[in-house]
Amino acid sequence: MKTLNLSRRGFLKTSGIVGGGLVVGFSLSGCGRSPLPIEPDADGFIPNAFLQITADNTMRFYCPRDEMGQGISTGLATLIGEELDVDPASFEVVFAGVHPDYNNPDFGVQMTGGSTSLSAHYLPLRQVGADTRAVLIEAAAMDLDVPANQLTTESGYVLSNGNRYPYGQFVATAATLQTPEAAPLKSSGDFRHISRTFPRIDGIAKSTGTAQFGIDVDIPGMHHAVVRRSPVAGARLKSVDKSAASSMPGVTDVIEISSGVAVVAEKYWQAKSAAEKLEPVWQEVALDQVSSASLRRDYAAQMSQDSGLVAEDEGDVGAGFEAAQKVLEGEYWTPYLAHAPLEPMNAVLNIEDGKAQLWSGTQSVQAAAGLVARFSGLEPENITVHNTYLGGAFGRRGTLTHVIEVTEIVTAVNKPVQLLWSREDDIRHGIYRPASLMRIRAGVDEAGKVTTWDAKRVGGNISPDSLKNILPGIFPGLGEGTVNWMVGLADSAMKGWITDPSSIEGLFEDYDFENVKITHTTVDHGLPLTFWRSVGHSYTSFAKESMMDELAIAADMDPVEFRLQNTKNNPRLNNVIRVAGEAMDAMTPDEGHYLGFAAHHSFATDVAEIAEVSVENGKVRVHKVTCVVDCGIAVNPDIVRAQMEGAIMFGLTAALYGNLELEAGEIQESNFHDYPILRMNEAPDVEVIIVDSGTEPTGVGEPGLPPIAPAVANAVFAATGQRLRSLPLNLGAASLQHGKEVG
């Protein structure tokens, strides 16, 4: 097959983000070029970048990935604890500082995202645990004068002749030995912790309010900053009247920075109140002329054209249409969305005596440190980043404009500052999931086989904006002109040479399509774009699974049987569909309740979902969702269930409510009163069925989201006979949804 499409992971590996390779800088021994950012205890044994064991048997795990609620600190501690023979709950977890040894093996940089953390670290961190256990046994054998092959371990102790000796007893000797790098790993049959359910390591701290998030940080002498930004993205400041703000109580500084005007005050509310008194004048930009209505017209105009970049062309779609008994066509719309994490963007920075300390919960401490270096002029080795818990991220905390802002502010005012974005700031001045218009023309024969699949997507691309935001932090020494050149090159390439993988991922790959053509046209109005939970899958799944449901009805087939018929070459997804179908067959919905089905593969994980829905007075209510997931080995089944539940709720919010409106280039929504999230009384029951295929673990943070919107839409069709092809789902707008049988 010839294709110009790259996976998102493949793109990251081959682009300037990673700078060359799968495991750049990843070392199990902790022998990177720079010192490890670990504060050693006087008697601490540090065999590698991930562990410190002290004489009193304290076990510290330096977690290389960022904890944003997905349970990764528990998951990674489980991997290392399994091979070290330590109960993961006994670890003292410390968020790792900046060092190449903490790079994500899939990305080659220190970054958390793409549902890669468990899969990328599954073998490396197990090896860390096994190697450390091996050196401890060697040390114990020397200290106890017992052959190493007569020693065993359990729960942080060495066992010998009926006696138990804590690992800490042997750390002094172990520190004199060479740690091996290829100790044997356990077979799955010997696992004590992997695949077992136990409480999350961070559960108590979060339940008692002792877990520290970025917004909680307070340091001596700290002032508070609020930034007034342009209501239209990309517009620069022309002028500003600072007089009223400067005279407000508590205000110490009013300064111009690259994104607008910053007000610094003794208290947050003083800064916020003063910022509202500013009278800025902004430059005009092209986005000023864009509204939601004009944007939709622009998308529709491009959709009507035969032009576009062909990303996939296999078989003969024309012959497939001729072979079809029925041909359907549908257009599907998904809007811009904000991430709206519970904790808005924030950062605390102190620069003193030529050294900087930053506190912020981010998806890349490496990029955060790089941005402080770039915008302060300090050397990277003089910057320390204290990563905290992240109060939600969903891709939003991979874009660190708030770190740039706080660095510019502190450099100018020479005092420690906490910058805090409000909810309104984050929704109106953030970075967004792109809007998409998708058209699918597909044929089905009398045997229920899809004979052809011709799909086109119109919308903006994520990767150029992501490069623009990531490169300056990952490569702080890279000049602005070089960054702009690289971003421009990527942007031009993705408009006329290769398709941005995030724009079309999930639109066609799941089913046995012998004749398939995928076309893409980039339309970019200038609103900044980035990854959003499940990225392109969040919108392509809606179009794909809605059309598959329509085709099943056209073929007069059960929607599950139809999908099984068309996934014979995709056995793992086929099995997930089969298991979900069996669960669906066993259901007896209440009167007035209807079932909808959808399945999707994303982040190497297969998920099928059944939505039980009722419609009353035009309002869609989801009562229950049954989710079947195959994510390989479930390292902690309870966390897998929690991630599926969370993704379903997040996806339902988007399916039922998510929508950002533009008027004169400005985002109209501002807070949860007009950008609502699913409330507790609307949340459905969720049943999660985990299918263990025995493979290494795959992603769980995002794959639960893509099937939910089409499953609900398909259930609404079963309930009402109305096919909704636009999100958010709105029965009142059903007449505006475009679809037809064309042959």
C-alpha cells in the first residue's frame, strides 16, 4: 500500500520534535551526560534514575511521566515494583526533574501524552526493577555470606534461611557494585502486582487535600499576576492606557509582554480587578472577520470542490461503487472544543542570584525548563522545574504559553510571581480542538460487505501549531527564525504534500475496506489548535461509526453483525465487537430506552460501546454505557475502568454540549454556564468489560472517548428515526443534517 499518511507517533519520531530516534537519552543506568536531579539521602543508594533506597528501607520512585489524574504514577510504580519485589503502594513517589533518562521512549523527549506512558515504559521500567533487585541480591549474598542462588525476595525484603532482611540493610554494599542491565524478567504467571486491583498511590493525598497542584504553590514574597490578552487570537497590542489599573490598591507593576498586558499585585483579586481597568487597543487580524457561520460556509465551499490532498488511495473506489447494491453519502460536522481542565493554567516562578525555580503542572518539564531558559536568558543548568500534580490536562498542558508569560513577567519585575489564568481566560484565550467537516460516500453489497469507502475531511491541522509551541521549549537554543522556518515548512507540507496524521486518523483504518480513498483539504482561519483528548479520533470516529450504522441499516443487517462481517482482517477489534455484541444481546432495555453501538481502534487499543438512551421532549438522556476494552495486559484493572469511565463522561460532554461559537473572531463562551459539562445527575451508569488479549499494555487514557458520540447518535436514530450528523447532538437541528442514499 502506498500512503502519505503517518501515525501521530511516527510523525513525532521523524520530525524535529525528537531529534533522532526511538530512545534518545533513555538510560537505565542513570549515566546521562548531566547529573541526575535527585536529592540523595546520606545513606541513599541510587542505582539508576528511577530509584533511591535508603538504609531505613524507604523506597523512592522518581516517576518519569506526569500525573494528570490518569493514574500513571501508580501504573509505573507497579511495573518497577513487580520486578523489584516491592509493593507499589509502599513507594514514596517523587515527580522526576529534567533529565534525558526520563525521556518518553516513544517520543525521545521528556513529555507525557498520546496514551503512551504505560506501553512505552512497560519493559524499560520492569528492567529497572529487575536489575536493581539483582544487585541487591548480590549485595545480600556478600553481606550474609550466602550463595546468591539461595536467596529470594518478597515485599522489599531478602529472604534467607527463614529470616527476612530489609533491602535497606544492603544498600551500602550494593552502592559499591555494578548494577546489571539485563536481569531476567518475570513471566506473567509469576506476577504479584501487575493485573491486580489495588488503590491508587495518590488516592489518600488527593482525598485529604494534601496533594500539591500548581495552583496550591505559595512561596515567600510571592506576588500575583493576571494577563489581559486580545479577544481575537493572534492580535498584538497596539497601545494601552495603564493609568487606572496602576493606581488600584495592591498593584505593584503593569507591564507589556508578548501576549498582552500583565498586572502584578500583592493579591490575586487585586491583580484581576486592576486588569479589568486596562484599556488596550489591539491590531486587526484576518480572524476578526470570521464567525461560526462564515467558517461553516468556507468549509462547505471546500467540501464541494473535487480538489484536496489524497492521503490514502487503495484499490478502485469507482469499481467499488459499481459493485455496491446501495451507496450512501453523509456529511458530519464537529465543532471547535476547549479542554476546560478543572485546574486552569498557572505557574509560579522565582529568579534569584542567576537561578530560576518554576512550579507548574505540565505535560513536559523539559519544555517548561527550556522556555524559562529562552525567555529569561539563563542557562538551562541554572533552572529547576518542580512538577506538581496536574488538575486535568487532556492535551492542554502540552502548550505552555503561561510559562512564557510568567517568565517575561518575573524577568521584568524581579520578584516571585504566581500567574493564574481564570476559567474565562482558558476558554476564550486558549488553544483548541479543530472543527471538522467530513463527508463519506460508501457502498455496500447484498452480502453486507462494504465495497468502497470514499471520505474527505475539511479543517485545520494540529501538528504545525504543536510544533510552534513545542520546539522553543525542547530546543531553547534554536533561534526564533529557525523555529518559524520549521513551522512554516511543516504547515506548507501539510497543506500540499503530506496529510497531517492527526487530521484523518481513525477515519478508515478499522474495517476491511479493499477500495478506499481519503482526501483532505486544509482550511485554517488562525484559531490556535492543539491535541485534545483522543485527538483526531475524537471527530473521525463520529463520522465513521455513524456511516457504518447507516450502512448496516441499508444492508438490513444487525449493526454488530455488520461490523463483524467487515472486521475479519482485524481480529482483536473483531473480538471486542463480538464480546460487546453478546453483552448487547443480553440487555433488556426499559420501555422507551434504545440501544446504539459503536466501535473504534485508537492508541493501539480496541473499544466498543453500547449506549442506552431515551429521548423525551427533544432531550437526549443517556442512562447506561457498556464499554468493552482490549488494552492488552491491564496493569491495574481498576485504573483501566476509571479511565474508560472518565473518557466516556468527557466524550458525553462533547457529544451533548460541546461547542465554541466565533463572532468577529472572538470565542463567545467563557465559563461553565455557557460551556457546560455533564453534571452528576446526567451521568450514566457505566459498566466496563476488560478483555485481556495477553499482549503488552496499550493506551487507556484516550481510547474510551471516540466511540461514545456515535454510539449515542446511533441510539437516538433507533429512538426517533432521525439521523444526527452534527455535534453536539441536537434534535431541533435535525433538518440541517446532510445525508442521502445516492445509489
